[in-house]
Amino acid sequence: MSESILIVDDEDIIRESLSFVLAKEGYNVREAANGAIAAEMMKTESFDLVLTDLEMPEMKGIELLEHVTNFSPETLVVIITAYGSIDSAIAALRKGAVDYILKPVEFDELIVKIQRLVAGRRLTLENKLLRGELHRQHDFSHIVGQSPAMTRVFDTIKKVASTDGTVLIYGKSGTGKELVARAIHFNSKRSARPFIPVNCGAIVETLFESELFGHKRGSFTGATVDRDGYFKSADGGSIFLDEVSEIPLHLQVKLLRAIEQKEITPVGTSTPQTIDVRIIASTNKNLEKEVEAGRYREDLFYRLNIVEINLPPLAERGDDIPLLVQHFVMKYAREMNKDVRGVDNEVMKCLLAHSWKGEIRELENIIERAVIFAEGNLVTKNELPGFFEQRQDSLYPFDARRSMKEAVDEFERQFITHVLRANGFNKEAAAKALKISLSSLYRKIEELAIPSQS
């Protein structure tokens, strides 16, 4: 859509000639004979740019500029002024005008200036919309889950986001660690600065130092130009070190220095560079055991583990599966422009009984596939992968092919897990609800390999 421009000048010939030239360029042009008329028009109309003279009766250009700044701050204002009034034009620039042009107006110069200004305004608004969309997508309240385990995660994100504290996120692959990291960044004071995700497990060991801290030209074979590393790219923002356990032992001391001293030294130079970066890390390994095994520096572990967030596996948040299913159905139905609104009861039973070894990522992939093949408003079992059909008998505890003990164990496992979940994994409350002793509950948890949560 063409930008709208309001031309404000008490001289008819100037106003009309400017209007004629800009209309020919495709702009939607309106006119006002003075500032007071223009201010009145702006109560009911919105303009992308106001082109106004300084000296006019009733309301001068400076007064109109102040009005626009207060009531329509996204509208650009360009001042028209005579050569002898440049000081007034400069004063207008200080008050918020974006540019000025001199009388007599050179139309070619005017057109170029306006093209540049409206293009810049369009880009600014697009960036603002995109940033707003990013904030919407990564608001922690949009992470799906209402189980007690996820409620605790939400509370931690809310508390830690406003700080600069280093965060270590624990969780199996596919549980959404990067989603939590992005939520922390985009709800922090650094949200306008970069968020740089780094998959530490995918970097070749010989290039680790260069990738993280940058290098100087000629510092090694293939280094033909200077290059900023991930830390420099994240300056002012946050860096997300995914699978931080994979950083080689000999480089961990340099990461420790980056965290403690807030400085890095690119490969090929001895001159450190100051950085301002928040560290968010994640791992699917037990770093304490890695420290005990001598594969991870103890001092680095303690620097990373200032705030710890544990993402529960789906086995510990079964109550969230229906919410996640509906979330992914709606997401992919929108993307594919299909009228799919949910899954039928048989599908939901299959999904609830499935062992999600690939965690949320596996669930999302299955729902995406199901929406692709869905022919009606609801996903049916026909749209699920074939292994659901093959395993259907084994999903239920009373499989005729099982022994009595296996069937009883499976029933107890499912029932105790359900009661634990219902009581927020409070074992004393769960034992009371089950009418068994606390020691019996602990024994059952161990015997039946029931996922437990402290």
C-alpha cells in the first residue's frame, strides 16, 4: 500500500505543486493550508509523513511538529524552510523532525529524500513487528504445560529472566531446552540484542576455539580473513551453549575466563577483547558425574550452575500430553491451511500410552505427519505411523501374551505414576492417597522403575 503524506503550507502554489509531484510518484497525498487544519485532520486520519512549512498562521510548523511527536510519534516530519531560516530548521531537527528541504524546492531532491525516509520507516516498522512476534513466540507463558513439574519451570524462568545470572538447563534431547533459553533471553533486558545459539556437539574439536572466540587472518591454514566468534556476535545479548558438556577439556579454561573476566582472546592474537554476554547453557548429561570422572572442570561447572533448571521428560508430565497434542495440531493446521481441529479419542489413548523416547520433538514430528495426512477435522489412527498399530496390543497392561506378574507390574506402574503426578510428585501425599507406607512407595518406585521427581 502506498504511503500517505500530508502537505502543510499556507502558500497554495507550493502546496499544490508538491501534491501534484508526489501523487505522480504514487503516494496518497492530502493537503492542509495551516498547522491547525493539519492537527484537526490527524484526529481522524493517520499519515506516514508530514511535509510542513515553518511559518504559517494559526499554528506554526514547530507547534505542529510538537503535536505530531506527542500524538503520532511514528509519523515522520520533514520541514520546508527558506535559506535564511536554517537555524529554525535545525531547532526543528532537535525537536524530532527527520529532515528539512530548502525553498525553492528541488523536486528531484525531494523525491529522493522522501523515498529514503519512507523506506527506512517501513523497515523500522517491519523490524518492530518481527520483534513483537519473536516476543510473542518466546514468551514463557506460551511454553505449553500445566503439570506441577512445568509450573516450577515457569516460576524459575520468570525469576531468572530479569537478572544476568548464568543458567544451566538440564534435560533429555527433545525436551525443549532451547525454547526455555529463548524465553529467558526474550523476557530479559537484553531482548533487543542478539540471541546466539551454539550447538557445541556439532563443532569440530580443532575449530572450537575459533568458532567461539574468533580468529585473526593467517592464524591457521584457511584463516584468510579476520572473523568474529560466537561470543563477539552475541555482545550485549545472550549466548546459548547447547550441550555444553561437549566442550573439550583444554578449552574449558578459556570459557571459564570468558565468564569470569568477561573477555575473550581470538586465535592468532594476544590482545583480549571485552565482551558483555549472558551465558545460558544446557546439557543432557550429569555434569557432576562428568566432573568426578575428570572430563569436566569443577570450577567451570560451578560457574555455569548458578541457576539450575531441570526440564522433566514427558514420562513425568503425562498430564501435559493432551495440551501439547492440541498445540501442535493447531500450529501445523495453520501452517498447512487445513481445517484440522484435534485428534479423536482413540488417537489420544495411543499417544498417552506411547513411550516417548524422543520426547516432545518426537511428539511434534508425529503430529506434523498426522496433520499432513489428515482428511477430516480430527486426526484418526489411520494418520499415525504404522508402529502404533504394531504396538497397540503392548500398550495395554492386560495383554494376553504377558504373564500375570508382568500385567500386575504394568498396572501398578501406571497407577502409581498417575497418583504421583496428581500429587505433584510429593511422595508423602502420594503414599497417603495410595494408603501404603512411605517406605513401601519408595520400594515400588525402585522395583518398577517409575520415573520420580524430587
